[in-house]
Amino acid sequence: MFFSVEDNIISLFTSLSFNNQFIKALPADVDETNQPRQVHNAAYSWVKPTSVVKPKLIAVSQNVAGILGFLPSELTHYEFAEVFTGNKLLAGMQPFAMCYGGHQFGHWAGQLGDGRAINLGEVQTKNHGLQMLQLKGAGRTPYSRTADGLAVLRSSIREFLCSEAMYHLGIPTTRALSLCLTGEQVTRDMFYDGYPKLELGAVVCRVSSSFLRFGSFQLPAARKDLSLLKQLVDYAIRTDFSRLLDENSGVYDANLYLKWFAEVSERTCSLIVHWLRVGFVHGVMNTDNMSIIGETIDYGPYGWIDNFDIHWTPNTTDAQGKRYCFGAQAEIGQWNLFQLANAIFPLINDAEPLNKILNEYAENYQRQWCLMMAKKLGFAHYQGESDQQLFVDLEVLLSSIETDMTVFYRQLAKFEIKKAPVQEQDWLPILTAAIYNSAVLSLTLKEQWSQWFTRYSERCQQDEHSTVDKITLMNNTNPKFVLRNYLAQQAIEAAEQGDYSEIEKLQKILQNPYNEQEHYQAYAQKRPEWARNKAGCSALSCSS
Ligand code: AMP
Ligand code: MG
């Protein structure tokens, strides 16, 4: 790729050192025009970000900046926003968009690709290997199809805040370095009702060691381009799964590919168990939104469970089918892995071991879910079937009337375990704090809850954990603060009026989601009634 004077390359932020391995290792699109098209025999296309009129930095993650090696003074440099909206390139950056396909809502969609994401280059970090910088919303690429390549402030705030919140919850995720306004307006039909509006344009700089998706492997497989498929798989293994390659004595063979698939399967499973632990619903688990390294990726119409409901989906496009609702995520993970298995089959040519791994996913998920639930309830160990029954019965009760998931588990740590029979006054305040409308708590339900708390109390009494250990484990497993949909929406509405203080505040609170942070009590409350059916708080469209 050739750069010209108008590429606006600047020699700034020299503390960052670029080492662009992806483009070195994989084939580039020979066509360098920025026109929508099918791209064959290539993992990516060269494309430059589109210039914007007035970049302005409105939020930055100090933690990510630190990982990348920025000096504190560089974050306040007036050129920072120019670079992280794509107006200027740093020496060493070589921008490109990745080519991938995917299944969308169960149907093969063919080529998709980075329609509005532009990778800038890989930063060599001190402790986190190579980290790719990627601008989301930086203009059209050969993969934009008929769309504009842009992103609006509303969805960019949601991506910025949620990816950082997810990281601090201890859940694998792409990160976000910065959030900038472009100074331009973008047209969006937020409700898909034929009334488009002008919104503020924005760009988030995302960061990950890999932006490869299941769909990155599916596309060459669907096109029977085995050479590209193998190059991509080998590259993914070499860079993000190098331990497997070492264990296989550096040999790329069917055995290695199977071990790799088993690890992708394990990472996917454990990611989804994390989501279920904290009440996260991704909302669009299409195979192009499934990270090959098992990170949460592509924050679109995601949502957080307020009242516990396994059928809840925040995505209006999915309101009927509920394909990606809270409780379906583990199964969808397996469905997506099945598509990945199909894609890599030509490298293995044996369906049986692939099927075995897919079946193990289901068992693994059951096991991991039970271990996770045991932690949520504060147990030292998972004790098998009777514990599982306790978990299942709890979820039935939580669903029976609107009960806030996050508040409930946090309250549960306050339930006092004692030898005496459990009385209503021991558990009712705990439950009441989490219930949306306590008037609907019938006598029958009270009786059922009473029985459940009695069983829970008995189980805790024979557990090895001391009370202190139990409470510590519960409060390290059950977050007090999550990015409730209405909280994000409030920050968005303020930011659209030019007030970015809520973004900063949420960023700060969500850095310590398991801590009490008494002074931020207001951010750990049940969803207020006004937010129940408000757009952005209860349901979101894919429009972003
Ligand atoms: P998503 O549903 O966000 O995962 O996007 C699916 C596909 O549409 C991906 O290839 C995206 O890059 C592309 N896409 C989404 N929004 C836009 C946009 N505004 N401009 C161009 N491409 C987009
Ligand atoms: Mg996507």
C-alpha cells in the first residue's frame, strides 16, 4: 500500500510502537478502490478513514491508554481527536477493513465485512502483546454495501461504556480507548418507522488482540477458498492460541485444528456463562458478531436484565422470534460453533471429532453454569443434583413476578444464616427490595419463597464456607453496578445536549462494579417506572 502527502501522516504519540502482523501475514485485496464489491482471495482491503469536519474527544479510557503505552500528556494533546477519528494517521499505521461473512438470524448472509470499522494497526504493548486499534464509524469501506459507514453518538456511547464495564466485571471483551464526536450529522431512522432524524456522528476506537470472527472463516469456506481458509486458521492459532501450536510441536495438522476448535468452543461457553452471571443479553449473536478469541464483540442493541426474565431480548428486530433472548444465548453459542465446525471441516475431513466437541459444549455449559450459580449463592463447592435443583427453583421464583436480578443477588448476601427455623421476617425484606411490585406477592408465592429460603439456609449451614467467605464470594460474583439500560440512556440524552458528565460518572462507577460505593447508591437501584417502556431503556433497534 502506498501513502501520499494527503494521507496526513504525523509523527506524534511516538510512545506507541506499531507492528502490523495481520496485514503482513494475510493476503490483501488487489483492488484498492473504495467501492462496494465482493472481495475474493483476500482477508482485507486497504481503505483510509474518511475525514470529518470537527473532531472532539469526549471520553477516554485511562486503563486502555496505559496498556497501549500512551503518556498521560498525549491524551490531552489537541491532535488526539484528529487521530482517533481518522483525520490523521500516525507513522506506522496502515489502515484496512477486514473481509468476513456470517449467518444473520439463522440465515447465511454471504459477504459482510467491516462496513464501518477501519483497523489502523497493531500496537506492540509491554504486557498485552499486539493490540489492534480499530475505528468504528470512520467512513465507508468496500464492505459498506448500501450503508454509510458511520456511527452515531448514541450507539457509540453504548459501545464505549459497555465494553469498559464488561472488562471491569472480569468478562472477556474488546476494549474501547476513546470516544470522539466527528462534528458531523448522520441520518438515522431509529425506529424504522419512516421518520429519519439527524443525529450526532461519533467514532469509538476499539482495541483487541484479534477482531477475527466466526464469519471470517465461514466466508472462505463458503467460497471453497481452502487456501485462504487455512491461512486464516493458521494465523489465528499462531497469534492468539500459540500454546496449542507449541503443544503440537509446531505442526499444523487436523489434530491441531481440532484442539483449536475445542478451545474456541470452551472460550465461547465460558463467555456466555459470564453473561448469564451478570444479566447481559448481547442481542445480535450472528456469527459475524462472534469473536474467535471468545471476547464480547460488537455492542449493538444489547441490554442488561432488570427484572429476571429468560425470554427477554432488548433487540426490537428480534422481538418476535426471540432467537437471541437472555436464556437462549448458550444454545445459540452452540449453533454458531456448529457453523464454525462446518467452515473448518475441510481442514479436518472427519465429522466425528467435531461433533464430539459440539456435544461436549453442552455438557461443559451445564457444568459451568452450575459452578457459576454455586458461586452466586456463595457455596464453597457445587454439590451436584440437589444444588442444581435449588438453582433451577430459584430461577422459577425469580421469574414468577418481576424481580430485579442484580438487586436480588446483592441482597441475598445479606440473608442471615442461623440454626433457628427461617421466619418470614428473615427473607421478606431481601425479596421486597428486589421486587418491582410487592402488591403482587401472593400467599402461595410467599410460601414457595419461604420453602426456598429454608432449603438455602440448610444448604449454607452444611457448607464449608464461613459467613465472611460466603459474603465475599457472593459480592465478588454478583455485581452491584451494571450498565442498566436506562442509565446508559440518561448519559446519552445528556451527551446529546453537550453534557458529558454522566458518561464520565458511569465510567468511574463501573470500574468497581463489585464494590459497595455507598455514595453512588442511586446507580444501583431497580429500573425506575418511567423507563419501563421508554425507547433505549427497554428496547433498542439495530439502527446505530
Ligand atoms: P452488525 O449488525 O452491526 O453486526 O452489522 C452487520 C454488517 O453490517 C457488518 O458487516 C457491518 O460492518 C455492517 N454495517 C452495520 N452498520 C453499518 C453502517 N452504518 N455502514 C456500513 N456498514 C454497516
Ligand atoms: Mg457486527
